[in-house]
Amino acid sequence: MDVISIRGNGPLRGTVSAAGSKNASLLAMAASIMADGPIALGGVPDVTDVSTLALLLGYLGVETKRSADGVVRLQTVDPSQVTADVETVSRMRASFCVLGPLVARRGRAAVALPGGCRIGSRPIDLHLQGLAALGANIRFEHGTVIAEAKKLHGVEMNLSGLNGPTVTGTANVLMAATLASGETILRGAAREPEIVDLCEFLNSIGARIEGAGGSTIRIRGVEQLSGGTYQVIPDRMETGTLLLAAAITGGDVTVRGARPEHLEALLAVLDDAGVMLDTGPNWIRAAIADRPLPFQFTALPYPGVPTDLQAQCTALATLAEGRSTIADQVFPDRFAHLAELSKLGACVDRCGSTAIIDGVHRLQGDVLQASDLRAAAALVLAGLVAHDVTTIRRAHHLFRGYDRLIEKLNSLGADVVLNPNESEAERRSQRRFSASQVAA
């Protein structure tokens, strides 16, 4: 079991670079199933979720390799494979996004119900309704979704659910629609930058997609997609986490390789909290010398504050000079981190889908347990300012979505150690993405 040890070490200061977007990379990798030529993706982060999807693609006949320059190359070598490995799919929800590309390109897909972080109900109804509307025959067999279609056909549909648009559902349906005959109109589509990036990637290899970034996306089906080279966008969740690390420690940090326009809602929250901000075309600086001011927001679909930054913002609020309230309308049950933060002395409470946080002067280190990716990040942020040592168990969650986060924090002055009882050589050898692990 991975363990992180953190000793509060004062303000973070300096400059770091954000990795490429984990979520955008996963969608582009899934879409590579439909390409008739080799794909080269630059900026793909070296994280566990990417390795997991690469492994799954290997079972599906797509060879995946990371080169020394950090580019991930994908090429189909066996298009006959249509059954996604059950155990691999159970590890990560994004793996379900191979369903649309498989049925569109190969005519059949058998994909187990998805796994991933335990952050509340995340139904796949809209995925299946969308694919069925395109003409796929959908059925369930022993916990596996079977989708079949000789040819998909364009249609108009609405993808908005009870908690707003579905990001992975939008991705699954629009990927399938790129190879459908005729025009597909997706209303209530997700507007997230990762969806825009997916559409731009697909267009770069021959798709005909318009309207990405708005709530209505039009896809004119094409007969085939080619290979190509593409650079994924920076990871806005990593960028936001690093900015919040600066804010919670009273530091001064510049994140390069960032897109300020992707984080406008978070920057507004940081401004409310008294954080001084400066931005350029590809960088953001956050600095604060005093305790943060209290703030309020609701996590919403883009362009709102991302639910994937809600837990980290909650960590910041634990030290604010007053009461903060944070609601989550995307995943209303995403509050497992509250109980762990309270162990550090944070004054937190929950009322339905809202967290109520009364800021305290100081947190005290303790032994914590991470429950999911973003909760793990929140506990790390709290540990950076807690007095004495904070130990975080089940830290493997962190490596699902952050590329070298510990190394980056330490470069800014933090004191974070992974598996402190292991040797340095043992730590360096862990979780490396290699061609031998993921080749088909």
C-alpha cells in the first residue's frame, strides 16, 4: 500500500510546469481505435490511468508505446478484438469510452460496466441512449454491455442529464457519430475543454465536427479517419491543484504550460479568497501572504468550478478567516475528504450536497486515508500546512491523475516522501509506463 509522508515546511515558492491533460489524453487514446493509421499524441502524462487504458487498448488490438520524448504512439494491429478486459475496465470509468469507437469502427463492442473513483452515482444511461439513437442494438449480459451495429446513422438527440451534461457520455456518442452516415446533432452536450480537445483531435484526422465548446455539437459522418500527430491540452486539474497549493501555504507559485481561459471560474474563487493572481498566454501566478478569506461556490459543469477541484478548494477553506460554503451539483456525494480533514483539526460539516467549513488557525498532522484521486490531492494540500507530520495511506489514488506531483511540490520547497520506509531506488522503479507493459 502506497504511503505519503508530509512535513509542513512553509510557503511554496517557484515555478513548475503542468503536464498534459489526463482526461483529454484518455479520450484521444480511446478514439485511436477508429483511426486507420498510426496516431502520435504529445503531452500525454505518465500516470496510472493512462497506463490502465493503454493496457486495455492492448487487449483490443491497439499497440501503445511511449517513446523517450514522451510521445505516446498508438496503432491498431488486430481489429478483430471487440471485448474489453473486465478487470481492466473495472479500474477506471474512462475506459468505458472505448464502447462508442468499437461499435462504430468494428461493428460490435462488449464492455463491462465501468469502475473508477467512489464519488457517488455516475450512471451510463445517457451513453447507451445516445448510442441506441445512432442505431446500435444494446443489451446486457452478465454485467457487460453488448453494442452491435452494421452501420450507425446520424440523428438529433439531447445528452443533458439530471446533474447537467455528461462529459464521458458526450465523448462516447460523438466519437461513434464521426463514422455514422449522415449528420448527428448533439444538444445538451458537455462544454468542457477536454471535449473541445477531443473534437479538435478528431478533426485533425479527418472528422467533420462543428460547435465544440457550445451546448450543440454537429457531426457530419465520414467513411474513415486517418492517422496523425496531435498535442493534448495542459491539465487544468493539475494546474488548479498547484495554484491551490500555493494559496494554502501562503506561497508564490507560477504554473507554466497552463491555459488561464480554462480556469476562469477557479481563478474567480481564488480572487475571492484574497489570492493575488497574474496570468499570461500560457502561465498563471498565484501568491498570498496571509490566511485566505472565506469564499463560496458551487461545483458545476464547465464553465463552472470543476467538481475535480472541489476537494482541493475545501482544503484551502479549512484555513480561511471565517466560514466558507462549497456545494457540488455534479457529484453531490463527493465529500469523503471531509472526515479525513477533520482528523487534522479542520472544522467541517456537511448539509446534503454542501460542505460548511469554519476556518481554523492551524491544522495538526495525523494519519489519513485517501478515498479517491481528488480527495488524495486535497489531503496532500492540507498536509503541506499541517503542524508536524501527516501520513496519507492508499496514496496510489494520487498517481492515477498526477504526473510527478510529489517531485513538483518538493521543487517548490515542500517536504513530501513516498513510501518513506523504502529505498530511493525502490521508489524510482515504481509505476513506470513502459512499452513492455502495454504492448498489444
